[in-house]
Amino acid sequence: MTMFLTDNRYGTGASGATLPEECFMAAAYAARWIDRGCRPADIVPDRQGFAYDRPEQRDALIEVLRGDEPHMLVPDLHIDRDVTSLVLCTDTFALYVRRAGGYIYVDAWLWAEGYGDGDIGCPVCHGAGSAQSDRPGVLGMEACGCTV
């Protein structure tokens, strides 16, 4: 079983992503994984943390992380070193990574209710609190699973 633990000693923003304002996120995850150059990336229990208001929000984010298994996906992707890259984005979830110095720096979050549904759309694509797509090295709408 993959270990995603609650350990708030590791703060968000390590991937270099500009995180949306707190009001746009239900829960956030940050970590420094060991980049072995192949799958899986090693998740280090004391180098990760969650930010959340309610435990059920954290638990929902943990379930997405376990289900999508980004630690299996990321090592196989061609991601330039020292470049913040959007790896996954849906109407409920976003994941950014940066490879540097033998590590993969990770930021992931669940969007707060009201974002990604209806005509509002994903904030990564549609700009509600986030302006990621105009940053060098960050994939824009083509990497997003947003259907709006």
C-alpha cells in the first residue's frame, strides 16, 4: 500500500507551481519524492504534508492520489529538469511536479466545490485564481482534463 501520511511539516509550493488562493482549494498535498529514474518514485513519509480544513477533504485527496498513482506515472514522463510541469488536471484535481537534484517535488490539490463544474471550468485553464498556463515550462490547456 502506498503511504500518504498526514505530516504538515512539509509545506506546499516545492514544485514551483503558484498555488491558487486557499479559497479555491479543498485540500493540498506537497512532497519531495526520490526520483529513481524509473517507476515508482519513492514516497518518503517524512517529506510530505497535507493542508486541509476538514479530515474528509484530506481523505478525499488521499483517495485521488492512491487512485491516480502519480508516483507511478511521473517517472515515465519526459519532464525537463528544473521546470515546473502540469501533469494532471481535472475538474476536481491538479498535480504539478518539478524534477531537480534526484528528487521530484510535488504539489497537488483538490479544487473547492464550485470549481470545475458547470460553466466555471477548471481554474488552471480558465483562470479562476491561477495563471499557470502562461508560465514557461508549464503545460496549459492541452494537458488539462477540463471539458469546459
